[in-house]
Amino acid sequence: MEVKDVVQVGAAEERVFRVEERFTATHIGSGSLAVLATPSMIGFMERVACDLLARRLPEGLSSVGILVEVRHLAPTPMGKEVRVRSEVTEVDGRRVTFTVQAWDAVELVGEGRHQRAVVEVSRFLHRVKSKEAA
């Protein structure tokens, strides 16, 4: 099976997240203000991309994040919503590249690029177990 047979350029997904206290910079420790933390925004972006792939991949395959290039452009206060969009821009072998964006009710708050690699779950877990034994 070729990844390009099940994942096409242009495939996109969006999801809305609420900025709860656990997603703030003060809670995570990435800053001193109660606003959406950059690591949380990146996590939201990865989650949407991961879910987009998961819905299309056959059983036995999954994906792992391999690259994140993101700019956090503006703050989002705790309690507000963030809409995150991931769109497939390239499929190269087992590597899938996404454009990722996040908006709050006022403006674009983050944008960038994310790549995921499609992996065979059994091979991947075998590699993990070999590291656990080392």
C-alpha cells in the first residue's frame, strides 16, 4: 500500500479547542502568563494532523510526528477558543507534510508546517522494546 493512495494533497481537517488552565504557559512552565502556551498550540496542531491521518490509514499503520516548524503570532487568553486547521500539502513516500494554522476569535495566532511519518505499528513497537531492553 502506498500512502498517497489513501492520503491526498488537499485533505484537511479542523477542530476547535478551549484554552483551559492546563494549556496555559503558566501551567506548562513555558512562560509566566495565563495565555495559550506555544507547546499546547503545537500539540493541538499535531493532534488534528494525526487524527486526519488516522482516519485514512488501514489497520496496522499509524503516524508519528517528525518535524514541527511553527510561529506563535499572538496570545489567546484562557477560556477562549482556538480553531486549528491542518491540510496535507505533500505526500512523499511515508512522509506527509501539513500546513497548520490556528485562529482565535480575533486573529491568526499560529502558523507553520508539520510532518508525520507513517509507520507499521508492529515494527515501531519492536524498535521501542529493543530500546527498553538496552
